[in-house]
Amino acid sequence: MERADQPWHRKLHWRIILGLVAGLLFGVLAAAQGWGEFTADWIAPFGTVFLNALKLIAVPLVLASLITGVASLSDLRKLSRIGGKTIAIYVATTAVAIVIGLALVNIVRPGRFVPEGMRNELQAAYAEDATSREAAAESAQERGPLQILVDIVPDNFFAAASDNGRMLQVVFVALFIGIGIVLIPRDTARPLLDVVEGVNQVVIRLVDVIMLFAPIGVFALMAGTITSVAGDDLGRIVRLIGALGAYCAVVVVGLLLHVTIVYGSILRFLTPMSIGRFARGMAPVQLVAFSTSSSGATLPVTMERCEQELGIPEEISSFVLPLGATINMDGTALYQAVASVFIAQALGMELGMMAQLTILLTAVMASIGTSAVPGAGIIMLVIILESVGVPSAGIALILGVDRILDMLRTVTNVTGDATVATLVTSMEGTLAPVEAPAT
């Protein structure tokens, strides 16, 4: 395995930052000069290749690492204990995130800052996109209350493994196989374990190889994002932010408060992990999450950094992190709460205490079930709006800035996954010290 004390590894986050800033500057220049088509044809594909490479190894990594992690426990009671703690903490942090979002959006009331003319323009511009999201949400609403349990167990493992959106099913299969290995004699299981452990080591090395190209991939993703939002008119971004600035500010401040206060307090008071060490270890993960807007695609990097930099043992990281990538959506839940109330305010509607309590409960459940629904956050937002009587067509108001906010939500989500993994490891008393880099 490539060690964290390798020079390229230590400087990785600086190289990614350089790629991110360069991509941002190029995207702005491309939008200003009308290079949108050139960027889409000759720059953005490199970002897609980088993103696809991360997705390519996500399933083998989760499968191999989780099987070896569960098999190494040798005690199913320990697995049950870790699983119970993990799910309880994930649900609790998600509920806190929603409360923060609701508090901020009620204090600031960003909906009052949207001029009526811009409101009508946004609704007209994104009406078609909003209609398609409503249709997807309608099919999601037809799901029964226990559909999530049905979705967890695949009827065809190879079909599940071919779709990164069904990662929860891959987690289930890996757990199932790991439990089976624990239940048979160790000598009988050894050949299979050797193969799985070999696959795990190969995939970890492939993560290192892919991350060598992270600065180029991040550059391309960032440039493509800017030109896709702005087109060939840089003023479009300025107009969007001008109209939706207060809404964006509430979401960003809420995410920042959740990361610094909630996650910071967990690390400071409930674990021996220093915030500085955590921040240094997670910096590349957060940058990749920001550029890809995908917790699933970032998962291989998250697992590698948590094990190598934070000292989280594989038996915990291989269970807590893949589970978090599928059910822990603190950033998404906070955004859904803010967006629901913002849209209601912009449309001149008032949501009472019971309606906002409904948002809280629905958003918590949505964060758990999101992975099984194509289109994830924005589709679940439609369902939340319908649950409190707000016209779902109102999502057209926020679709223009959703891509930018999605990047920040993903950073919050992956930071939460690593924080909970650190907390669970600390509660189990297995947080390993990490050696200082060689000088």
C-alpha cells in the first residue's frame, strides 16, 4: 500500500487546490469569452473520466473491504453493536442539521428577497426541468413505507454491482458474505479470504494511482461546472446569485455551522482526535467531494484517508463509511429544510410549526431512503414540498443554483461520514495512532 508519508501524498491536497482554483478561473474566462462549447468538448471529458474511474473502483472497494472487515470481527455481537451505534449517530446528526436549517431560514426569511419579476423568470426558465423532477417524485411517492427494506436486498447481485446508485445493496451483500465467513471454520474460509484481501489491496493501490490524476480531473470538473451553469453568459451567474443570494447564504452558513459546531464538538469532546489532524487528513477528501458532488464517487478516497491518516481500523471504516455514503446525508437534509421553507416564503405562503415538524420528520426519512431513488436530493425535496402543501413546481426557483450548492452539501456529507467513523472507533477504543511523516 502507498504510505501517507510519500512526498506526493503529503502534497496532494495542495495540488488539488491548485487544480480547483485553475478550473474556476478557466471556467470564468470560458464563460466570458464564449468558450462553453470548447470546454464541454475538450476540457469537461477529462473530469468525467476522473469521476468514472472513482466510481469504477467504488463497488469492488466496498465489497472487498467490508467482507474482510466483517470477517475479521469474528464476533457477530460486535458487528451488531457497531451497526446500532452507527445508525443512531447518523440519524441524530441528520436531525440536528435539519433543525439548524429550519432555524436559520425562519430567522433570515430569504424568500422575501426574491423580486417578483425574477421569480417568474426562474419559474419559466426551469419549468421543464421541474416537471421532470415532479414525475420522478410521483413514482417515488408510490413506494410503500417498508419499500426501503425491499430495496436493500437485491434479487440479482450483479445488477446491483453494476449500478453505483444501489450501493446499499452492495453493502448488504458484503455484510451477508462476511457473516457467512464468520460462521464457517477459519481454515475453510482462508482461501476465500486470501482472494478478497488481495482484491482489497489491489483496489487500494488503484486509488493511489487515480489520485495522481486528481488535480487534472478537478480542474476539468470545475471548469465544466462553471460553463454549464453560466453558458456563454457570465452575467447569468451574477443575476442568479443576486436574486437567490440570501437563500444561498442561508444554506452555506447552515452547512458551515453544522460542520464547525456539530462535527467539531463531536471530535473535540467525544474523541481523542485533534481537529487539526482531522482537517489535514480530510482535506483531499473534501476537495474531491466538492469537485465531484458525489459521496459515492468520493468513497474510495474517504476510506483510504480515514485508515491511513486518521487511524480508523479497516473493520470499522469498511462498514461505517459505505453505510454513511448511502444513508448519511446531513448536508442534503439541511438544504432540503431550507429550500422547502424558502420556496414557501417566495410564493407568499407561511408554514406553521406542524408543517415544519413534518419537514423535519420527512427529511430525516428521506436521507435514509435517498440512495434508492434516482435523482436523490431534488426529487426528495419535491416529496417534502408535497407533504406540507407547497406547490412542487416551486423547485424551479432554486434549480439554477442547485449545482453549486450540491458541491458544498457533498463536502458536508463526507465530513459527517468521517466524523461518525472517528466517533464509533473512539467508542470502541480502537482509534490507532498515526505515525508522523518521515522527514
